[in-house]
Amino acid sequence: MKVVGVDSADAAHYPLILAVLPDDAMSLRLDYRPDLFDGSAARTILDRLVRVLRRFAADPDARVAEVEVLSPEERRLVVEGWNATDRPVPDASLVELFEECVVRAPDAVAVVAGGVVWTYGELNARANGVAHALAGSGSLVGVRMERSPELVAVLLGVLKAGAAYVPLDVSHPQERLASIVAEAGVSVVVTGEDVFEPVEENPRVHIRAEDLAYVMYTSGSTGVPKGVAVTHGNVVAFCLDSAWRDEVVESVLVQANHAFDASTFEIWTPLLRGGRLVVAPAGDLDAAERGALIAGHRVTNVHATAGLFRVLAEQSPEIFAGVREVSTGGDVVSSAAVQALLRTHPGLVVRTTYGPTEATAFATQIPFAAGDDVPATLPIGVPMDNTRAYVLDEFLRPVAPGVVGELYLAGHGLARGYASRPALTVSGSSRTPSSRAGCIALVTWPAGVARVSWSSRGARTSR
């Protein structure tokens, strides 16, 4: 019996199947599932394998660390192309830029809270009073206060005195606060009981961009709490990032504890752009209280940690009426919560953020608007202005798009180091893979996200 007209086709049940076909010359065939990979992606993977095999064929004694998997084009993309974030930043201090806002619009509202309404001129005078009282008190000032308008004036006043502030959380045990004060070398601690009289004249203190603005202690979740030393230049670059538009930070809800880096965004970004701080009362707030603040003061921007964002977006989305942008981060952000909020308020933008304290609050971000594809697992985003994000392997080499590695960060937002711990600063730094002339940052810190990979929409976690 003869069987004719028979045809066959292979089908890959796994995402990728590499077949080695023996012949006079060994050949390779890569089968792939078209629902997971397109032809171009499969060809790229096979090309990388061939590149590695050719290297070992040419040099059998080559070490793995010396074998380059990426093509020159891929390396330029992940090292330079996706990190082309350079943007001019003023060589100025927070104080200088704030005082420029005072000169431009002294009667514009700077702070509101309860029955308190302070203009830029009034906030400036109150901060001047703090600065004059702290003159000669030392370079590091502890601030142990509840959230309030007075807290804002004290933080600004410390900077005007030429010092840096060390936030002290009033809810923390006295032993922890004493440890922070001792390690940081705090000279004086300002509390809510201290009273300062307004002074019209600005202090004649020259403050440079490279001077310290604050030393913020980490939570210690990965070990012993560490004091991250952040400069004026770090904060200025962060606050003037093009991701934050003036109309979005026109009226910002201040609800973060000043001992957490989200307060850097909530306080300094509006104050350097002529915006208004809506300071929430001290203590915990429920959804109704937040909604009343948002509606009553026409809040345009709200930042909430990932957990709080999920609860508010899914259970009380109506409170965000009138808000132009909600940003969130600090943990895994719920895709369902983002989609729910965008359905309720299609004119709103939800921006997810990521960044360790060592990178001045946020280092990456990505916005989502109504109509956008919101993936089930949200990416942590693309680098902010003047920030470079590298996904590296264990040999500190860039990995290819889609390949999981460790996230390293560099750029203007990179903190000076760990206060009073020079050895830890050195041990936590690494050379970047960039060879650009004029590269500002030559060290990076492992960014705290366990494993990440590049995708077409930026870096994404592999958790």
C-alpha cells in the first residue's frame, strides 16, 4: 500500500523549543509559540545564541563574564537609547527657587489647612523666623512635629538657615529617635511646642546645590535603618522633572509623613512651581475626610501609597472628582484599581512611580489615561529626567530586553550617600556601564527591586 499526499507541520507546545539538528554541519532550529513571540523576537534570541557559540568556538578558554550576549545595537538601546533623559536643571538651591516664587507672586496662596491660609510672602516670613532662630545651631536639625502648616515653615526655615533637616516621626519609639539623633549628629531638635516669630528679611546665607537638604532614615526593612543624605540639587532635579506639570501640581494634598520620601514630592514640587499645599490634619484620615479636603480646596494632585490607592480607588473612587492626576507607588500597584479609577474619572491620569529613598523619592514613572492598555502587571516605568536605569546581570553587564536582571540607578537624583556611614556608601556603589563623555554619575546603588526586565513600556518587575 502506498500513502500519498501526506503533509506535516511542527507545533511548539512550550514557549520556545531549541532543536539541534545533526548533519555534516550542526544546525539549530528555534520553534516558538506565535501567541507569545513574533518572528523578530525569536530571530533575536537565536542570534544571541549563535553569537555566544561563535565566541566560544573562537576562544574556548573565554570566561563567561567576558562573553557579550548583546549585539552592539542592543547594547546602545538599553544603555544609551532608553536612558536618553538629559534635561537642563538650574544650578540652584531649594531656597533660591522658592524665594524666586515669592518675588514673582508674594500674594499667591502657598499653604492652606483648616482655618489657616498663608501666602508665599507669609510662608517666607515664617520660615525666615525659624532660620534666624536657628542661626549657628549646627548643620543638622531634627524636626519632630506632626503634619501641619508649621511643619512646612520649619522645614523651609531649616534650609534657609543653611542647615539640613532630619525628619523624626513622632510615632516612633523614643529609643529609635535617640539612635537617629546620635548617629546623624543632630545638634538641635525642633518640636511642635517651639514658636517662631515671622521675620521679613531673608537670611544672608549662601546655599549651594551640592549642600545637604535633608537626611532621611529608611524604614530598616532590609536591615538596620540608614540615613540617606540628599542634596538641594537632588531635590531640585526631582521637583522640576517634566513629568510634573504646573497645572497638575497647582493644588497638592499633603498627607505623607515628613519622615517618608513621598513628602519630598508633596511639599517641594508645588512650592518650587508656585503651587498650593493643602495640608491634611495630623493623624489618620478616612475616605470621606480626604474627599472633603479634595473638594473643598479643589485639589489637583493626590499621591497615595499602593495599598491606600487600591482601597480608595476601588471603594471610594468618587472622592477624586476634579483631581487631574493621582500618583501611586511604594509597592506593587493594583492594575484593577488603576482601571477602576480611570473608568470612574476618564479625564484623570494615574501615574505609577518607583524609587528608593537613595534616589530622592521616585526614579521611574509611567502615566495611564483612559483608553490606554493597562496590563495586569504594571511596569515600574521609564527613567525620570536626568536618571539612568540599568538592568544588569551578576557581572554588572547590561542584559537584553525581556531578560531579568538587577535594577541599578544613576543620575541627578542619586543621593550623596549614607550619613555617617562612608564604608556602607562605598560598598553599595558600582560603576555604571555607560561610557558617555560627561556622564555625571559614576556610581549606582542596587535599587531594591529584587528582579526586573526591560519591556517596550519601560522596566517591569518580575515578582
